[in-house]
Amino acid sequence: MPASARRRPRAASLTAVPLLALALSLTLASCGYGSAKDDTRPAGQAGEGAAKLSADSVTIGYFPNITHATPLVGEQEGILRKELGGTKLKSTTFNAGPSEIEALNAGSIDIGWIGPSPAINGYVKAKGENLRIVSGSASGGVKLVVDPKKVRTLDDVKGKRIATPQKGNTQDVAFLNWVAGKGWKVDPGSGKGDVSVVRTDNKVTPDAFKSGSVDGAWVPEPTASKLVSEGGKVLLDESSLWPGGKFVITNVIVSRKFLDRHPDVVEAVLRGSVRTNAWIAANPAKAKASANAALKKLSGKALPADVLDPAWASIRTTDDPLAATLRAEADHAVAAGLLDKPDLSGIYDLAPLNKVLKAEGRPPVDAAGLGRQ
């Protein structure tokens, strides 16, 4: 998932409720386009004459796809901006988790929405000095979609060519873990074995599927729904493999330096995230339209209804980071041979989020033993 970062036009800007999902197959990469924009006020207002927080500005990063609907809707509706008062909101979007981690490490962004695997990898490589996970954002939205003429049952996947977005990414790890559970062998580096794992950018996967160069794909939304619209069949929803059907697909991370220096700004962004998720829960139809409008601004194309509607229905937003599932996903990567056993102690700092949740009259969330001591 190569990085990119380009400027995009200025524009106004998901608790569990059906939501959207990943990678606009026609125009988005597996993790989105790269772009940046500065704060413009009207929606949600606040700013003119409003008191600044401890920082003049805060830059957030995310992917322009539906698993990142919280920042998409939060910007589109002005909810994030409103919570910041006179502090300026800037945003940048990325094609890949690794590029977002690089930007966070370089100080180009302060807070980001990102999948569990790049957050884990970034934390481990920096020995925990660079980032903290401060909130959840989304759960679900990953499916195994196949050509029904070639693959009729789960056992038929053996011997087939199955696409995943990137070597070692969250879906790649999940698929390799599922393959191992079937008793099949695949080399994690080359992807060769009882199943051929074809690492393919989500924006390319639909064409590869149509041409027959892959027989299916383990992919996030809306790529999965795009494949279904092209004649594919959902053979497995990853949610069915997790207790309660919940697993983290998107978290909120923050630069450790920024958190130490500007805890009030981090708290304000998290308050905006929590209130965005609440707004989505209360206004699901409006929220779906809002996220699609934001995606159109970023890519030039909105998702068609036959892709948007099922994608939206398969994702659920959550303020809870579902920390136990992040630990499990790390264990899956270790078992697959893609990650040495990591020390994830301290990867979470949920104090700012729990402060926000308490003020909203809601119970705290838990770090599953991986919280900051």
C-alpha cells in the first residue's frame, strides 16, 4: 500500500451502529488517497473569537474510506472542528498505514485513524516511544468474497488464488490465520502454498477479480461490496470468527509527544469523535449520506448505492478500542511468521477517552492489560 500525499481542495468537513467500510475500489487505494486540507469554518462553526486550546492547530490523518467514517463524518458535519474552539483543524489522508505512521513519527500529523496492524508494527519498531492508541473507531467490515463459479464452499478455497491488500496488513494476517486454522500451509513471505495469497492493492482487486487473475479476496469494505456487485459471493464474514462478532478494524492513535504537550487538544478531538459516533447512531441515513459526500470530495466519485448500502451495513463504529482483539490480532501475526512476539504493554492510554465518556454519562472502556501504567 504505497504512500501518497497530495493537496486536495478545501472543504467542510460513527456506539455501535451499522456503518461503512474500506477502500473505494474505483478510486481509493486499500487505505485511501493522500491529500491534505486546512480548516475552513462554516459547518459546526466555532473558531472566530473562540478561545484556543494549548496548540494553535492540530493535524489529523485518516484514510478516505468507509472504515474511517468517524473522521469523514466528523469533518463533513463540523463536529470535530466545533470541539476545538479556536484551535485550527487540519487534515491529511493517506494511501497506507505505514505512510501514516511515518507521518506521525515525523510530526506531520498529530492524531490518526488507522488499522491495528500498522499501529502494532509502528509501536514495536519505535519501542513504544512514538504513539499511543487512545480510542476505538470501527469494528467489522471484512469479508471473503469469491467467484461462485470457481469456489462454492470454504474447502474449495484450497488451491485458489486469493487476494489480500498487502503483505502483513490486517486482512493479510487474518486470512493467513484462517488458512492455518484449516490446516493448510502457506509461506507468509511469498504467499505460496496450499492457497496462493496474492497481495493486491484494493483499488486494483476488482479488475483482477473480473479478469480472473484472482479467484477471490479477503478484503475490507467497500471493496468487498464492489466485488459482489461484479458477480462475487460473500463466502465468509470475518465478524463470524470473533466473539460477539466484534473485532477492531480502526483505532485512533496519537503522537506520544503531542499527547504529553497538548492533552486538552487530544481530549477535544476524542470528544468530537465520541459525539460524531453518537450523531451517526442517531442519524444513520444522514450519516451514510454525509460519509459518501465526503468521499466524493476526496475522490471525485461517490459510491453507488449497490456498493454503499451493503458496505455501510457491515461496519459498526465503536468508541471502545476492543483491546483484547488487538492482542489476538498481534498473536495471529506472530503465529503466521510475520511478526516477532511483541511487547505491547503501554500501547493504550485510554485516560483521555474515559474522561470524555464519563462526562457523557457513559462507562469507561478497558485496555485488556495493555494500558499505560
